[in-house]
Amino acid sequence: MKKIRILNVIFDTSIKSYEIPAFRSAIIEKAGRDNILFHNHLSGRKFLYKYPLIQYKQINKRPAVYCIDYGVDEIHKFFENKDWNIMISDRWLDMKIYSLKMNQFTMQVWDKMFGYSIRNWIALNQENYKKFTRINDLKERIGFLERTLRANILSIAKEIEWNVDTQIEVKIKDMQETRPAVLKGEKLLGFNLDFSSNVFLPDYMGLGKSVSKGYGTVRPVRKKVDVK
């Protein structure tokens, strides 16, 4: 069991989904590149291969910065600027706050399952993509993706120092269309699917590759209630 803080800051302006990387870059420049949690880059071309505690998203067409645990403590390095406005795609964004929500969540393995949807989940690097395409059986493919989702959750646990001592369960419920994605010159796939897990995942948390750029955002799927 591990308690974590989540701060979700949504700004009162609009961006397109393809502008999330530019939004991310502008926030990083404003906060200062010496603040590593904003970008997970070390000196030169080296990367800090850890789960990002500051993530950049588009929520209801608005730009958002999603901070997890230690990332909550770091975000002040952006807000301490007198001027929050940034430029992306040759236009200025007036960065007034639309919504600011701070919550605390308990990360643990429960004795029940929670339903989620995940969009543009970059599950596979090029090596794993080749393994995936060699699998012809649908059941085996789903099992491959379920193991990948479980590994993604464990990477979060490692970063937030949550010692998982119970088996994490993941079940894919519905596979939808995939979308091509190019990240760092690699041609990859973005998966859209519904799944369940015995781990409660906070709303808008990211799973998989490039979550700092808005990929792999998780939303809860609430059970439908029959109205008689």
C-alpha cells in the first residue's frame, strides 16, 4: 500500500492533440531545463528512463499538466514565474487556470476489479512489436498485451516506491482500433482498449511509452445501471 498525491492542473485555453509535445516543450522552457522531473532528460542526449511524474495532456480540448507524488512538489517551478503565458504553433496561449484539483490516492492491490479505458496506449517498442505480429492466435495476443499492462503498472509502483506483495491482475475486455504513431523515429502502434485490474488507477494517469506526451491515458469505466 502506498499513498500518493495527484495534482491535475487544466488551463483555460485550447490545443489540438498533436500540439501536446509543443505544449510540453514550452512548459519545460518556462520551468527551466535544469528541473529534470519536467522532462526526464539528463545532460547531452541521455534520458532518465523512469516513469514520468509530470505528464502533459489534452483534457476536454484544454492543455493540462498532471503531477504525481514528487512531481506535485516540483510544479511550483513553473508557477513561480510572473508570466505563465507560452507560445506554441506560432501563437500565444493565455495560461489562466481553468481547474486545479489535488487528491490523495491509495495505491494497493484490492480484492475486486476496477474497469478502465485506455487510449493511444503505446504498449510495444519495435522489438516487442515484431514479437507481437508473429503471434497469430488472438487469445495469445491478448495475453501478451495483458502482461505488458501489468508491467506498466509495476513500473509506476517502482517509481513511487510502492512495494507490491500481491499478484496484480489485468484482464482486457474489449479491443478497439489501433492507430499508427511515430515516436523518436520509430513506427509504433497506439492501442485503444478497455480492461480491468485489481489495482485502482487514478483518473488520467498514463501507462506505457510516452505518457509524458499524453499517450496511454487511463479513464475509469463505470458500470451501466439498467433503468426499469
